[in-house]
Amino acid sequence: MRAIDLSSLTWRKSSYSNSDGGQCIEVASNLPSLVPVRDSKDPNRGALLIEAGAWTVFVGAVRDTSLQ
């Protein structure tokens, strides 16, 4: 498995994260086939890399659930 350099990515806080510094995640969309996800409170800990198609399904499911 090859290492992926995440140091130059542009991270953004999830729109579902609250603004009081609590439970927050950040995502980066600079990679064509992967979506890196990390804890905004501890960004140096690393990131979870999710296949782009799986991320799309996940976000769609979260949106559907939040509309109920």
C-alpha cells in the first residue's frame, strides 16, 4: 500500500458540524477517487480515506435521514 500525502489538501468543516468546537469533522475534496475525513479537533492524528462513490452514498443517506 502506498502512502498518500494529505498535507497539501484543502480541508473544510462539515456543514453538519456545530460551531461551538464540539463534535466536528473536516473533509477534503482534492483527490479524484478518495474523500479524506478527519477530526477537526485533532487533525494531526490522521484521516480516514473513503472511496468517493461510498462517500456519495453515505452523504445521501445522511441527508435522507435528516429530512425525516
